[in-house]
Amino acid sequence: MRRLAHSLVLVLALGTGTVSAQSVVDARLTASHLDPKTHAAVVAIIDSARMANLPTEPLIDKALEGAAKRAPGPQIVSAVRTYAGQLVEARRALGAASTPPEIVGGAQAIRAGMSVQQLEKLRRVRPSLQIATALTVASDLVAREVPIDTAVAVVSGLMSASATDDQLLAVRGDIETDILNGKPPAVAASTRGQALTQTLAAQTPPNGAGTPGTLPSASGTSRGADGLNGLKPPGQAVGARAPADAPTKPPASQRKRP
């Protein structure tokens, strides 16, 4: 909480001040019937997030959710401010180059109870690839009462095995089904995760085919990039013997001298 509060100095300051003249007020907020004080505080937080290049749509949705539930103004402001802080923390953990979906997914993971260090761990598995789906899946597993450490381990393991987004979503569905059928959440997540990891490993070409610097052959083996080492003349298989009727030279001791 201290780290979160430290990162929200700007958000907190703007949230208690007035809205700048350049603020872009979403029409949905205007029509939400928030009281003037709450409206001004919410718009100020959203405006500061926009200036920081953070996603603003989830903040608007959070304010509208509070208004729809007729929550007290201070509670709405607090919820929007907390969400803004989670977006800040998520981008810090995932890196400045993280995309809006990743930042939202990271904030969702933080809200589910995952630590910044666990977000950083997931990012390190795929440092240059989109991981928004992986973050969402991990958060959903935690919401299904899978222990946080187990959820992170399962998702990071599948990411290391190069599971696609569709495969991650499919395994999430399988885990949820197992839980609904009475299997303990941790067991369901670990079992399904291991099964998919093994399936992905079985689909990987053997002998390193497909790895950098190798070219896969039709048999699934690999050869150097030049492809010349160990090649046999055309028509002769590797390790094959000459036909039985093929002419051979007699030993030197049996040859006739002229």
C-alpha cells in the first residue's frame, strides 16, 4: 500500500483539485447524475490518467458502475482513484512499452491479489510478446480460488511452452469446469496445466528441429544450415550396404601379376 500511495501523488493531487480547462469530460459521466463534487473529482483523476497515457475507459466504467449502484460519492472517488493507482503499478511492472490491454490486464491481476513481482515474472517469460490474455487468465484462476502462486506457476509454465492465447483460454475453461465439478482449485489448475504443457512438448519437432540455425528435415531431424555434412551420394542411403551382386575388387593377395 505504501508503494501504491507513493506512485499516486499526482493522481491524488488532481483528484482533490479542480478540473483543468483542457479536460475532456466523457458524456457518459455527465449523464450519470453524479453529484458535482464527485463528478469533478472523478473527471480530474481520469484526466490525469489520460495525460499519463494510461487507459481511461476502465476508470470511466468504474465510475459508472458506482453511479448505477447509487454508491456514496466518496466511495466512487476512492474506487476510481484506487483503480488508477493499479494501472500505474501495472505499467511499472510490465514496462513502459506495455500495451493498454496489458496494463488493464495487469491492473486486474493486482486487484485479484497478485504482486508486482509476480507481474514482472510473467513479463520476463515473454518480454517482447503480448501477454494480456495470460494476465487475464491468471486473474480469472485466482478468482476461482486457485492459489495465487499456483495460478502464476501454471500460466508462466504454459507461456514458456509457447501456448497460444486460444489455448490459454481453453485451459482456463477446462479448469473452471473441473472446479465446478468438485475438484480442488489447485489440483484442477496444476493437472490441466501439466497436461497442456506435455501436449505442447509432444508437438515440438524432435532433435531441436526448428531452433535457430537449424533446418528441419523430413524425418524431423536437424542439420546444419549448409546441409552438407554427412550427406551420401544419390541413391545410397546412410549406412546401407552395397547390393550382394555388385562387383567387388579381389584382395591384393589374390590379384594376378602381369
